[in-house]
Amino acid sequence: MKKKILIIIGTIILIGLVSSFSYFLGQKQVKVTSNPLESKVMENWSATASGKVTEISGRSLTLNNEGDILTILISEEASFGRIVPTEENEKSLGPLTRKEIEFSEIKVGDQVKISCRLNPEGLLEGLIVTILQ
């Protein structure tokens, strides 16, 4: 009697193992990306940087915020703007608007906010630069 029970239990275990192995072999193999920066699953790695411009070198802006310094390469496709009062409320603290400007209008000492993305090389790339003062 004990021998029959052991054979039945062994058979059930064997069937379970064979079924699991067959299921595993039938599964579609997937590519696992070890570097999330190269993954198509992660569509957008974004960040915002803000601080005072301390240096402009080519297409790079160096910012200082309370002693932390960061240099950001600005994309060729980037947009640039300055926050200004709307024309109707120039003398008040009323609504503000973003006026489009050129990269060349950014000066050392400007307080800026930069919307950035992380490129596949792991470097920050500025996409939207706004002068806040």
C-alpha cells in the first residue's frame, strides 16, 4: 500500500516537472536590457535644473545653485524663453508670459530653469531653457 502511494506521488511530481519544463521551452525568449538608458520601455528620462548661469561655453550652460555646480549641454533643437509680465499688466505682479528668445540672449548672472532629458550616453541635454528674471 505504501509503495503504491509513493509511486502515485512520484508520478504526480514527475508530471508536474515535465509540464513545467515543457511550458518553459515554449515561452518566447525576450531581450533583457541591462542599461535602462538604452531601453525602449523607458521613453523619457527627464529632469529639471535651475540656478544662476556662471559660464557659457559653446552650447553649454554652467549653473550654480547654493554652491552646487552643474554644466548642461543644450540641444540644437532646444527652445529659449524669458518670463515677462503680460503687456496689459507690465506694472503689476499680474499674469506672466513666456517670450521666445535666442540662445545668444542668455547672459552670465541670469537665473534659469532648464528642462532636460537624459540621453543614451547618460548625459543631461537641455531642451527648454527659461530665464526667470
